[in-house]
Amino acid sequence: QKEVEQNSGPLSVPEGAIASLNCTYSDRGSQSFFWYRQYSGKSPELIMFIYSNGDKEDGRFTAQLNKASQYVSLLIRDSQPSDSATYLCAVNPQKLVFGTGTRLLVSP
Amino acid sequence: EPEVTQTPSHQVTQMGQEVILRCVPISNHLYFYWYRQILGQKVEFLVSFYNNEISEKSEIFDDQFSVERPDGSNFTLKIRSTKLEDSAMYFCASRSTNEKLFFGSGTQLSVL
């Protein structure tokens, strides 16, 4: 079983819509969860982190965590073409384990 | 804003040669990492380093690889006798005592 699983996409949404990105993880002991954005040919950039069950909002981004279901998601409101990138879910800060990423395409 | 810097941005080498990838982590950070990303694949953990020693390493990080922090600022990854399959983007990352990991811009290694 993969440690962190994501749908590779692409997920296509129109500009202004809500993009919903999902991630599941296998290690029930995981305590910290991160979303990184990676543009093609660039390094991962941290956009959100969440430690507790529930929602965490930061601007247009909302991270949601459900430890019982081992599920973490990222919502992007009012999606913009500049949000088009690959979004990487990662768990465990001591040895950050990444999913394969979901490619998001926002069309104007 | 402080950032992790990596040099060189691109490195081309012949198979069997040794390469050293260099990183300058953020100055007050204590934990250092190397990751790699083969084209089209996921970001893979190689090694973590804390208090001048390796704290964890992956199966990828075999005897061909070594890391060093030769002074108070640099953190290096050495790859001995490079192979074609070592071609990848190598990312250095660092963090302080909080859990947010910051990445450098990467070194694209091409082994010919």
C-alpha cells in the first residue's frame, strides 16, 4: 500500500470555480499534513499545513483533515489560471513523504 | 525572505564520475534534507541530517551517496560513480524546530 495516495489528474476546473484536491495516507500515526504546490520544473512550495481534525482556512485555500478516515483535502476557492500546477500532499515532518501529486488545470 | 540556495542549478556529468551538489540551508534551521525527483515522478526522500549526523535515510540512499556539513553553512550531497538512473532533480530542504519544510530551487543532474 502506498503511504500517500493522490489522484494524478488532471483535474480541470473553470476560472472562478472551487477546486477540490484529495489525499489519503496509510500511517495512522501521522500527525502533520502539508500541501505543496509545484510548478513544472520548479521546487515544491508550501501552501498549507494542518495538524488537527477539521478545517483550516488561509485566504482562498482551505485544508481539511479527517484522521479517522485518514483523509486530507485542499479546497481552492475562486480558482485562477495561475493556480494551474501540481499539488503535492505530504505527511510526517521528520521524513516528509509525498504523494505523486494532482495536476490542476484552471481554464480562463 | 530567507531561502535555501542550491548550486549548481544544472550539472552534466559522465557515467562513473563523482558529483557534489551543494546547498546552503536557511541560517537558523537545524534539520536538513535531500530529496530527488526523476522526471515525471514523485518527490522522493533520500536522507535527513541533524546534529551533524544522518537521522534517517531511504533505500535509495545506498553506499553511492554521502552527505556532509563541512562548515556552518554548507550541506552537500556527494554521488560517487554516477549511473544513468541518477539523472534527476535534486532538492535540498531545511526546517527549524517547527515542522515547515522549505525547499531550494534544485539541481538538475544529467548523467550521460
